[in-house]
Amino acid sequence: MKAERLLTPLSFLAITAAVIIMPAERSGWNFDSVISFLTAFATTVAIFAVITLGLNVQWGYTGVFNFGIAGFFMVGAYTAAVFTKSPAESEFVRYIGGFGDSLAFLPFLDSGQWLPFVFGSVAAALMAGALAFALSIPTLRLRADYLAISTIGIAELLRAVVLEERGLVNSARGLIGIPRPFHDFFEPDDYKFVYFGIAVLVLIVVFVAVERGIRSPWGRVLRALREDELTTAASGKNVFGFKMQGFIFGAMIMGIGGSIYAYERGSVSPDTFTPFFATFIFWVMLMVGGSGNNRGAILGAYIVWGIWTISLQLQGYDMPEFVRSRIFFVRDLLIGSLIVIVLLLRPAGLIPEERKVSLFIGRDTGPRPRGPTAEPQPPDEPPPD
């Protein structure tokens, strides 16, 4: 039992040490290079943690088995891109939208540096939510395994549409030159720290919103229907309506994650939104961190992306060629081994779900103990004859 409790802090410390030491050793202990690497790493963790929080709302709290995360991730990224870019001006680059120039309509506060990105992120959340609403009507009544099949199929269908329809979002060529918020105010070498702050701020806002929602009566209904839909329906709750709300709310969070991903990368391509990278990896993050716990979702994003990054750092060391050429398979092996270890030692994740939702649950309401400072108690009356 003690070994299981030590797994969480030991995992965190091991990943942290490796992420810091390995790039430092490879760069000859160059402090600037290490800081730059760690900033980029932490920014990606914050972005992926936002998407993992969206999945936690859907699966961890609502019990909706969504295996089409890539679809909402992709919709959010492309929507933010076409909202903030300028109109297409070349026959080789064609896409819809291009509203960036018209969205900076405030004549003060340099609105062109931040207002289009606010509209882009809001539009990304709304488009992902609209997609979830359209999908929820025919799919949420399906059994969990059929729901997973349908969602992953729809995500692949959306990816095929993006690839085949050249005039939609420039087909397989993707979109490049996506503007970045406040980019013109800072030097290129310093901007990564600015965007790290933006990503962390978005993560904090999403985390607080999810925490407040889950600890409200609405969130307790979601957890109730996750455990037993029949009992929840018998208590007078609209099970389908609440499942739809949880599904849409999680999808909107994924859309926001897609928008900050597009702004950070400066480009988006259909190759990014594969079932493995844009769906499976987020499920691993949630499973490792702890389904039903928002802090666990963030920790899982940190640990899984840390292992993903560390495995690529191994290419900088002297090793046999047959290992170096198969480093991507080694990475998959490490991720798979991590899943097995966590499921064996901590099936509920490194930070399991908190069972106490209300502040009043577990509060001691019994009689106060008698003592020198206690109020005097009346003498016990003898029982009646």
C-alpha cells in the first residue's frame, strides 16, 4: 500500500528530473537552451491539459465514451485559424473565413493584437459545441462501445472532408502563417514566455470553470447518471438532456484547446489530427492521471507528454543503430508500459477521484465531548418506574 502511495510523487519527480537533465546534458548545460526547451514543453502540457479536462468532463464525470476527440480538437484549431487569418489572396491557398482584419474594430488598446484571437477562441468553442450538439442527437442513446465506434468514425469523416475539400481549409496543405496574440509587442526570443503565460491562464480559467460546475448541483447530477442512469431518471432528472449538456461542455473545452494549439504552432495540418495523436494520447493522459479528478487530468498530461518528449531526447545519445531507427516504436512501448503499470498499481489513476463533493458530507455533527471547557450538562434523570 505504501508503494502505491509513493507512485504519484515518484513519477512526478522522475519525469521532472529527466525533462530537465536530458536536454541540459545534450546542450552542454546551456542555461538559455534549457529554459527555452522547458518553456515550450510546459506550454504544450498546458494546452493538452485543457483538452484532457474536456475529456474528463465527458467521460470522467458524465460517462460519455467519446473516442472522437480528434474531431473537436481539429474543428477548434481550424475555426480559430480561419477566423484570425486575413482573406486568402492566392489560387494555391484557399480557405473560408479570413475575418482577422475586420475583427480588430476597436480604435484603441491595439485591438488587432488581441481581439481577433478572443473571437477566434469563442468561435472555436461554439463550433465544437455545435458539432457536439448535432452528434449527440443520434449517438448519445447508443451503448458505450457503439458510441465509441460512431464518434471515432465521425472524427475520421471530418478529417477526410478537410483533406478532400480544397476550398474549405486548404486541403492537405494545411494553413500556415496563423497570427499570434500580442506577437508584435515582443521579440521572437521572448514571445515563447508570453505565450506560456497565455496558455497557463487559459488552463486556470478552464480548471476553475470545470471545478465550479462539477461541484454544483448540475455536476452532481452528471456524476449520478454516470453511476446509475435508471436511478437518476427515477429521481426526475432528464438523463439524455444532462448527458447532452456534459458532452457539449466537454467538446467546447476541446475546441478552446484546439484554438490555443493553433495560435501556439502558427500552423495546422490534417496530419496532426490522427486517431493516435489526437485521441488516444488524451485518453492515456486521463487514465494515468485519474479519471474524475481535474488535478489528475493535468498531472496525466504532464507525465505522458514528459515520457513522449523524453523518448525523443534519447536520439541524442550513443546507442545501437537498430534502436535509434526504432525510437518511435520504443516511445509507443513506453506509453503502453505506463498504462499497464498504472492499471496494475493504481487502477483509478495517480490521483483518484474525490468522493466527497459537498462540504457538508463527512462533517462531524455528533455531540460535543464533555470536558473542563464544555458547558455543564444536566444530570441524568432516573428512568420512570
